[in-house]
Amino acid sequence: MTRELRMGLLKMLPGLLISAFFLWWTFRGFKLATLESIRLVAPLWIVGLVAGTCASYWLRSYRWWRMMRSAGSKLNTCFRVLITSLAANNILPLRIGDVMRIFTYAPDLNASPSVILSTVILEKLLDILTLVLLLVVTVHTGKGLPPKTRVLVRTLLVISGGGLIVMVVGARALVRPIKAVFAKLPPSLAKLAKIEHWLLLALDAIRQIGIVGMVWLFCLSLVIWLCESMLYFSAMRMIGLQASTGATLDWGAPLQAVSLANFAFLVPSAPGGIGPFEWACQNALRLHSVSSSAAGLFGLLIHLWLLVTITGVGGAMFFVHRLHQARRKPLLEEIEELPAELP
């Protein structure tokens, strides 16, 4: 075992401990009767589950292709690279899938790593804005978000939405002021130079896409997350998930579960977000009077579905592509050559 591999495993330990803590916290006091009560109540909703999953991830690929097409990237290549990188994120530490998308697959996409990085940053900005918007729309559903959380969500919406609008309208004009601000900062704050680099890349991507293109990308982002909400909603109906009172869950339950569960990926943890995802999904459904055991179990089941499908499809696409690239280096060698972090 090389020193680099040992250090990599050591870096994984805190994430594994965090995941273990969140899993314990989510499933403490779990009742086995809840697991035994899970039934396939409405099998027809499997269609919605599969359709929502396929539509969500195909549209993600299409959205990314809209950002990458100026570089000459093909839609099928963008789909393969994106799903493969998501699969890698599910099983490898330190978001290696995103790093592979930027560096390993740059030749496949006919683009430089800097161009790909700018689209990845823009992708994250659009997702954060859309998820915050979904939370704002559902703020009064169920028991309603706690008052402090409502203030935080609305503040995030203003910051993310306002920031993106300013960047879209003044992408070219903002370059010089940003450089001037960072130039005045002390050299000791070296990490801030990386933030400057990311901001300038995002601005360049926005400038090339244009205002009309950004509006279209935002609409696509909204449809993407509504499709993902559809798969949550279908899963709820499929197993007959209800509130503790026996009432049917309102429309806000899947939207809040999608939003909070995906924000949980911001918490450092094991690959795939195991632990924080289940905890966030549980807390979202508890706002809609679902019991803790049932809410936690649903979070685990929907997470397993996403992990198995995306990792399975992405892994299959990866190996099929590797068969046609026999001269490429072994995967472990490629991973060892990747940067330790994003540029």
C-alpha cells in the first residue's frame, strides 16, 4: 500500500464517522414493525418512479450539453461523462467523480479543464437557486418550516437569486471590479485566489451563454428538480406513505424532501452522502406528520434506489466505454494522477 493510498484512506475516516453518526441519529429508536409494514400498495406508481429518474438525469445531461456545445461536445458524450462522474461520486471519496469529469474526460468533450470547471460551477449555482426556490414555495405546507429556517431559506433565495441575476446582467462588467477587490487582499489569504478563479470562470461561462441562454438553463433546472420530486412522490404513493394520522401527504412533502436531502450533500460524509441524506429526508417528512421511523426508512429506500440506479448505469457505461479504449491506463493509475482538489 502506497503512502498516497494510506493518506487517501485516512482522509476518508472523518467522512465515514460523520455518516455513521447521522445514520445512528436518524435510526435511533427505529421500530422493526415499520420495516415489516412496508408494502407495494400501488405498483403502477413504479412507472412514475422510473420515468422521474430517467427524465431527471437525462435533462441534467441535456442542460450540461447546452453549456458545453460551444466547445463542440456531443450530447451522448455529455450524458456518458455526467452519469459516470455521478456514479464515481457515489463510490469514491472526495468528489473524485467531479474531478474526473473536469480532467480525465476533457479530451472526450473537446474542451479544456477550465471550460468544464466553469460549467460545473454554473451547474451548482443553478441547482442551489432552484432548490432554495422549491423550499420557499413549500414554506407553509405541512407543519411549516420553523421560523428561523424560513428566514434562512428566504435569505438564501435573495442572495443566490440576486447574485445570479447580477452575474447574468453584468458578467463582462464585473470582471475588472472582482480582480480589483481580490488584488487588495493580503497575500497570506492564498485560498481566496481560488475563489477569485472560480468566480471569473463562472462569469466567463455566463457571458458566453447570454441572458436568454441563462433563462433557458434556469427553466431546465426547475423542470429537472420537479422531475426528481416526481420520483419521490411516486415512491411515496407506491408504498402508501402517510402521515401518522392516516392522512395523505400534501404536495409539499416530496418537494421539501428533495430540497433538504440534496442540500445534505453539502455536509462532509462518506461517498454518496450516506447518513446526512437520510437524516435530511427524515426531517422534511416529519414536518408533514410522518413518524420518525417511517420517514427515516423512506429516506433510506429512496437513497438506495438512487445509488443503485445511478451507480449501476454509470458503472455499466464506464466499462463499456473502457472496452473501446483498450490502450487507456488502468483506472487506479488515472485516479492517482488526478489533482488532490479542484484547481
